[in-house]
Amino acid sequence: MIRLTRLNGEAFYLNVDMVERAEAHSGGTAIFTTGGNVYTVREPVEDIADAVRSEKAAISRRARAEGSHPNFHVVRGEGGE
């Protein structure tokens, strides 16, 4: 999740997997989510893009450190399927 600031100064956290796109608008940046929500925030588009990239990289690093599939178990069906 990344920390963002609404135009009224209220901070909130947004799941980076929900970000579809961000566009610069007068007075802020509009963030469009995959769920159809639009958030207008104070942070510039470039800062949001950097934060999303950094968070996704951190998630990837944590996943590699835990192993390829830490909670994944193969369950064979009948006949070895």
C-alpha cells in the first residue's frame, strides 16, 4: 500500500494492485482504480508512479525471500492428476 494525501489534507493508504492509471489535473492528481473509484490527491503523477513501482518491487523482493511459493502445496487428484 502507498500513503497518499487527499486535497483536504487527509492521509489514506491505497492498494497498489488497484491502481489502473493516474492523470495530472489542476490542483492535484486523479488516480483511477480497477474498481472504478477515482481519488484526487496532492501528490504529483511522477511521485505516485515511483511509489507504485517501489511498492511492487518490495512485494516481489519479499516473495523471493520467502521462496517461490511459501503457502503453495501440490495436492494430487485421483490417478496422479
